[in-house]
Amino acid sequence: MSDDSTIIDSISAEDAEEATQDLAQLSNFLRQFPKGSLIFDQDDDGRTMYFIQKGRVRIVKVTAKRSQPLAILEPGSFFGEMAVINEEPRTARAEAIDNCSLLEIDRSTLDEFLSSHPRVAQRMIRTLAERLKNTDALVERLLTGDPVIQVVEAILDSIEGSEEEPPEIRDVQTLMVKSATDPRLLRWVLGRMKHARFIRIEDRSILVTQKSRLEQYLNFLKLQQDLLTPK
């Protein structure tokens, strides 16, 4: 994941311990959502946000043509903050991937907590900036209009800096988010990649066995797209 992993992981140990204890004291705001359940829907009225204590949450943008996953959030992260900040309807849907324990808090509770923990507030701002950056990358991939390019770029981005040989992608759901595809489309593209022997699929993991060839293939696809795009 990105820097979204937790809002208190890069502050001092003393501040982090105090913030964690204060969050724990909000246990009366704790809510349980079973696996597969809807936490809130797009366009719902919302005056609360959530901190993930346990489980993973999928954020999905719903349009007339498709449902596009935007993020997979893990324990320590937060979501639904725009409803608290702007007091406007939800802009996306939130779904429980696992059995989830979530702290649900309103604006006054959030303001009180952040006023006592300014470093956590700074961390939240950095997290929001990182999300905007990831959203920009997602939009850029969507604008290519070519799902194969989208998936190949997402694969190469996911293994950047990996020291594994061959590089391995274990979180296929996050790959779907990064590539701006849906499950059916992602399976189709991965099938093509497997047939071309760029990748192997083992135990729900993707092994990138031909990284240099995959990079060359991406360059070819982009060149082909440029040549076919009307000027």
C-alpha cells in the first residue's frame, strides 16, 4: 500500500502511543460490519467518517456504465472524511472486504481528537495528498482507453524497486485498482500476459518472469496507440 497504511505510523513513539490510547477510548463508537456488507453507498447523506481497526475496506466509484474500485484500505487507515469536511453526500461506495471493526466518528469528535494530536492531523493531510496523487495516476490510466496498457503499467508500477526474482504481486485487488479495470477485464488481460509468457500465475500471485520484455511490449503498445490516434 501507499502512505495510507496508518495515520500514526510516522510520528514520535510517545505521540503515537498517546494517540493510539485515545483512539482506543473511542470504543463506544466501534461498529462491526460483516464480510461483503455495504458500509455506505454513493450519494448517501453522511456526517461521519471511519477509522479501520480490523479488516479491509474497498472504496468504489459507481457510474452508469461500471463500478470502478478506487482503493483498498487496511487497518490504521481512514475513509469517509469528505462527508465530515464538506457536509456533502458520499462521493463513493464503501464495502467490507473482510469482517471489519470500524470507529465511526462525527466532526465534533474528530475536531476534538485532532486538536489534542496535531501531528496526527499533519499525517492525515499527507495521506490526503497521497490519495490525490494516486487518483491523478488512476485518471491518467483511464484516459489511455486501452486496458492492456493500463494493466501493464500497473504491473510494472507494482514491482518497481522489488528485489524479488522474479518479482511477485500478491495483492491482485490492489492491482485492479491501480489499473482502473474491473475483475472481468483484469482476468482477460492477465490471461493474455500469461499466454505471452510475460507472467506466471501461482496461488493467486502474479510472477513477472519477463520484466524487460514486458517493458518493451508496453513501449510498443504506446507507440502503436500514438500512430493510430488521429492528430
